[in-house]
Amino acid sequence: MQRARTPNGRLRGVVVMDWDKLKTFHFAAETGSLTAAAEKLGVSQSSVSRQIAALENDMGVPLFQRHARGLLLTGPGMALREFTREMAGAAIIAESTLKDAREKVIGDLTVTAPVAFGSTWLAPRLGNFADTYPETRLKIMLDDREYDLLKLEAECAIRLWAATHADLIQRKLLEVHVSLYASASYLQRHGTPKKVEDLDHHRIIAYQAGVPTPMRELDWAQRAGREDAKPRTPLLEINNVYGMLRAVESGFGIASVPDYMARENPTLVKVLPDLPGPSFEVYFIYPSDLKRSKRIAAFRQFLIDQAAGWEA
């Protein structure tokens, strides 16, 4: 409960804060759009507008400024958003706790993973998890951006770098090695590099500039044999590892690619195979609030078992 004030500053009395209205406000505040909030809630835009207007009337203060670009939070709206963020997070944790109150591993589990790793390594193995836990429905979100696990945008994540926040628990799964690859057709047309300096005369495919530091191993084709401050200029930049692999397969040029992806295609040739390449580690990460989750424990053990004895 909270006392709201009228525009002239007088207390209006005790207001019971309705969760349905607050949830509607929360999605509108997070998306900045009535339309986007309606899509997330599965209701009409007019319903969202009515709920927000009713909440503003209850509180006696405007929560949004309406603009052509969307919704802008007022001062009271920004304060309320922090409150509803905590409520939304608590609701998700409560729902997760209830799911895990059963003896069996049952219920939905939302997992995020990078596009290439999720498509190439994770997805083909998920049938094994379904065989063991048929009553657990997985929602896999493949995206190269980092979902905020503390805001429970996903319940757990597979990441190609370690977590840095103290409230996140992590378990190392794999070490992935990166090598230089080209297609046999490209090497027939342009020749095979014999030494690292020969890369200066080849078409280089690179992970798009400006990516986070943990992904710089994928720029190794630019940096091999060079000072970091003087990388080779790539002829092609792609912001997705799977896209890089397809460009290599097509005969475009040479790229640094994770070995586990390249080994699936027998037409690719490892370039300068005696040149040791970089590596990066793959982690399973989840919030400490969910450390007792049976669903996360089951999925974590599944990943550990799949990674055991697998050479990346």
C-alpha cells in the first residue's frame, strides 16, 4: 500500500497497488511502447492504455509523457519502474521455485546461447535431454547478445566467456580451439599459405569490428603473426560466426573458425596447421537466486555429461 498525492500535493488516501496494473505499467516502461507492451502481455493496445490511465488516476501523478517516438517516463514513473522491476523479478523467481517444488524435474526452462554454438553444438544434443526429462520443455534463445540473467531475461546461459558478477554462478564446460580455415576450392585458386606472413596476400574474413573483447579470438586471422595494433585489413566482416563459416565454405577466403564447427565440413582445409591458434572457454551460467532449481541442476549435469570426453 502507498499514499498517493493529488497534483496539488495533498494526500489522496491509501491506494491498493493492483499487480495487473503494475505489470502493464512494467512492460510499457521496459519497452517504451503501448504496442510492444500489448504484444508481450497478449492483450489489446487499448487495454494497456486503459490500465495505465487507471494506474495514473489511482496514483494521482502522470507516469508517462506521450510522444510520437513512444512513451517517456516521468520522475514518478522512473521511481515506480525500479519498484516494478523488483516485483517482476520476484514473481519470476517465485514461479521458478514453485516449478521446482515437485519431486520430478518438470516445467519450462529458458536457456540462451550464442547463435553458432547453440546451432552447431547444443541443438543436435537436445534430444538426449528430452529422452531423460520428457516433462521439461526447453526454450532455447539463440542470440549473440548477452541476456541479463539477474533480470531473469533467461534463467540460464551458455556463454563463450566467464561471468563477472558475484551473483552469477558458473561452471566451465569446454575449451574451444580456433584455427585458420579455407575451402579447398579457394586454395586451388589462390594458393596455400606456407608461412604466417603469406596471409598478408590472401582474402581475410573477420568477425565484425567492435565486438566484445571475449570474442577477439575470432579475429585471429587478422592478427596472426602481427602486432595487435596492426591487424590485417579484412575483405569481409560478418557479425555472426556461422555466417563466417558459410563464407569460408563458399570459397571467399580464410577465417579463424572454432575447430568443432569446421570439422563438420570435410571440404574445409586447416591453413598453417602447425601454427598454434587461440582458444576460449565455454561456461554454463545462472543466477544464484536459482541455485536450488532442479531444472537448472538437471540441465547443467546434462551439459557436463555431453562435454565430458568431447575434444573441442
